[in-house]
Amino acid sequence: MEQRVFDRWGRQASVIGLGTWQLGADWGDVDDKDALAVLEAAAESGVTFFDTADVYGDGRSEQTIAAFLRGRPDLRVLVATKMGRRVDQIPENYVLDNFRAWNDRSRRNLGVDRLDLVQLHCPPTPVYSSGEVFDALDTLVAEQRIAAYGVSVETCEEALTAIARPNVVSVQIILNPFRMKPLREVLPAAREAGVGIIARVPLASGLLSGKYTKDTVFPENDHRTYNRHGESFDQGETFSGVDFATGVEAAAEFAALAPDGYTPAQLALRWIAQQPGVTTVIPGARSPEQARANTAAATLPPLPDTTLEAIRDLYDRRIKDQVEGRW
């Protein structure tokens, strides 16, 4: 698996990583045995970057990763977690004492003395402009609670604000063929500054797999049921903010663009990995088979210009007007 560097930090990550939201909560039920099998399949396929958060299953995702890594001491995996969604989303809660408490909990969950990478978890927009917040993050590094820090953002404007901070090593942002706005300014700015880009929601919550129809029903405890209009968190996290009916129709067009040897999901992942400035892409998986298929995208040949142009045309025609004004 190709390894790419977070330039400001010097650490490497596999170009296809693993997002572990599915292994915690909000995507239906995944039992412990299946969750460990997903982690094993990803690691055996060359994945060296796991992304998690302290709120995924109220810590279950972090704990599952810890249990897996305890049984595989031979693996060198960079684990990125997130903090900040355990309290009311107001800027006043983003202070050093809370950061220490949240870090202590994640360190216990992950069974480590120092966290590899901690990301602010899509905090309120004013947080990105607060010098006190980034001073507090620098303190956590000085105290060796964390090795480095980054941010997870909802909007391109938040990303650009964070990139301007000198010690931010990564920006996690939604990037996929249904969310192309970051290509315009965010990726070039990150590349120039040496900030890594972690591309999340790469399959638009599964839309880009081409497996759904307008009649598909998701479990009640799946965010694709309960957050379609932003009822519980930012709407952009569910189907990348695209209306489900529109997304299903556009996904059928997208699937038809897949070259021979590509699944629609692999087409989406290959498209993201091919964008200059992307460090790692973090699809989730609910089964070992999904994890292996996702990682296989890293070995596929680059997409030809004709396919890239067709994907851009589809986005401009069907998706752009729904998402670019909000994120």
C-alpha cells in the first residue's frame, strides 16, 4: 500500500485508511467479533491509518481498536481520534481543562500514554479562530499527552482558517465525487502549507457504492434514517448533504462511469486518492469483504482524463447546486 506523509509532522499513513464510525454506532449494529474482523482485514491489506473518535459508540470504537492492537503488537498503525462532541457545542467548552479530561479518557480507551493524532471534532466555527484554543493544543503536545493535532471541519472556510495555524498537521474534510468544492482552494492551500488532508465520507454514506434505490430502508439507529435533514448533527455528514432521491439517481450515473475492473465504490476512492494534496482516504466498512474491496482501490491504475471529465460533468449537472452554497 502506498504511504503518504503528513509533511508538517513527518508521519506516514496509507493512502487508503479505515474510518471506524461504523464500528462504534450510528450505522446499525456491528458486533465485537465483526468489528475486530474488519480491523484485521484492513491491516492485512496494508492499512496503517485508523480514524476514530471519543463519541463513536461512547468510546466503543476506541476500545475496539485498542483490543485489536493489543493482539497485534507487530503492527505499526497510526491511530487518529477526535474530541469535542461530548459537551454542548459552544466555544466556551473548548478549553484546556476539558481537553485534558477528554484526552485522558481517550488514552484510557486506547490503552496508550500518548495519543498519535487528536483532531477537534467539527467544533463551532469560532473555535478555529481562537488563539487560546490552539495554545491549549500546543500545551497538550508539550505535556506529551498527544503527539500532534489537527482539525475535522464541515466547511471549506473552516479548513482554510485551520490551515493558517502553524502547528495544525492535518485537516479532515468531506471530499468525494459528490463534494468537490475542497478541490478549488482547500487542497492547494494545504499542499502549500504541508498540511495533510484526510478525506472522510468518501462514498457519500454509501450512495457512491451504487447499491441503493429510492426504496432502500435503513435501520432506525442508522444516521441515514435519522439525520437526513440535519436533525442530530450537520446534514452534510449524511449522504454528503445531497438529497437522497437525487443522490440515488446521480449514483446510478456515476456507477456507469466505472472502468472495467472497478466497482463504483473503488471508482470513488480512486478518484479521491488521485487528487493532489490528499494524504489518506478513510472509508468505513461493516465487513471484512468491504474493507478488502476498499483497500484494493489503492492498487488500481489512475483514472483516465475522460473518466475524470465525465465525473466532473455529473457533479456540475446534478450535485453542485445542492452542496456548494452550504459547505
